[in-house]
Amino acid sequence: MVCVIGAQGTLGSAVVKQFEAAGWRVHPAGRRPDKREGFIQVDLDRAETVEPLLERVDLIVSTVCHTSLNEERLVLERGGVLVNCTHFHRKEMASLAASVQEAKGTVLLNAGLVPGISNLAAAKLLKKHPQADCLEVALTVLNKGTAGREGGEIVYEGLTSPGKHPVMKLSLPEPFGELPCIGATSQEEDFGFGGVAGSRDVKLYLAFGDRWLSVFLRAHNALGLLRIMPKVLFRVNRGPQAEPSREPTVIWLGARRGAERLGASIVQCEGDYRTTAAAGHLFSERLFADSRPGCFSPQDL
């Protein structure tokens, strides 16, 4: 039995369907009242609403990037298995692990597509090029793809930091081809790749597959106007869908030392949210079958 926290959101709805299709008994959970069968109302700001889950279900899957990490800390302290499909900084993970002296439960963070599967590919790339001092990550974005509010806010925060952003051209698999990518890296954000990058810099780029949008954003970047873009433009939320979209999705990873690119790797899939839901399910089943106490990212295991 699994409880999916954030089931009222776009990603959470996809994760619920993924587990149901695999034969799990699923309890959707969220902050607002809901008439779905088996729904559990949970407020992550109130630990007393999370505690009953530890006795009620075998596995908790969260699709919420909640900075308090209350539910993760509770599982580590009391026992159980929790998998979070969103992304957390290395500092947040280190703080969580340090706050629990002796872990009784198992927590897996960054268990989606980006990071998660992408971290596994990045770890392999950096193992091949240990002399690299920078990990580059480029993500494709298509307007027709399934999108949620949280994903849009990550794009907004990355693009609207002060100053002009670097632009690099990459040759990506079809249907993208040669595509300019806009830098979206801030000094405080490692986008969930800090654990695999170690002391290396992490530079994130966004490759907008819709040409009109790419031209629009690059023009604003050249004029230094990205920082004044209103957040509402990035809060695309089409709501729960019958099935997550299958748009072509590419995650490009590069290992760089100074001005020299040492190597690159590509992850391809059909649909960001669809693949994140599938990854969350597969990571969960693997961890549920063979768990050990502690707080981990996929590359740790």
C-alpha cells in the first residue's frame, strides 16, 4: 500500500496512475479536501497529519518539494520508506541527514527524471572524466508538454536571476537539431546535481524547443530584461490529465574542464512528467524490496 503526497497536482496525479497500473493499492493525499476514494488529507506544515501515515501504509511517495522536509525527517526518525520525486539541493540533503542522529527509516530524494535518472548518467560521465571541474546540464522544454506549477517556478527562478545569461548552441537529437540553450544557473542552486557533482560547478541550461519562445527569451536576455519577466508567464498548470504527454525530451550532460569539454552524454525519453512518474515508481519498488536506513540520492545506491 502506497500513499502519494501531492496527488492533487500534475505530477502527483501521474504518479498515482503509475502505481495503480502496477497493481498497488494507492491512497492519494493532499492539502485540500478531495472526494476520491481512499484520499488522505495531509498538511506538510503539521506533523500530526503525517504521523498516521507511518502506520497506515507501506510506502510514502512525495511529489512535493517542501523545504521543511518534515515528512522526510519523520520517516528517518520513526521508520518506514519514503521516496521524493522532486529535486533538493545538496545542502538541504546534508542538513536533513545531520538532523537525525540514528536513522530508522529510509528516504530517497531526487528520484525522478531530473535529477534522478539524469544523476545516474551524470555519475557515469564524471567517473569517465574525473578531471572535470564543471558539470553542464541542458534540458529541453516544449510548450505542448505536460507542465505543473512547480516546474514553471523552477524555470522562472533560473531565468530571472540578475544579469544576462550565457547562451550556448548544442546539436541535439531530432526533432530539436541545433538549438540555442539559455543559462539558468544561480550561485545558490545546484538543481539536485550537487551530490553527484561534488566540488564541481553545476551549470544548467534550458533549450526551448518552440522556436518562437526561444527567440523571444533570447531577445529579452540580450536586453537584460529576463529578470523583470512576471512569474505568471511561467505558471503553466493544465491540471491533472488522463495521461501525461509523450513529447520528445532530452537531457544533455557535459563534463568540462576550463574551456575544454571532455565528454558528453544524452538521456532521451518520451515526456518529462511521464518519465518522472515511471522513475519514481521503479525507484520505489527497488528501494522497498531492498532498503537500508538513511537518506540517499539514486547515485548513492
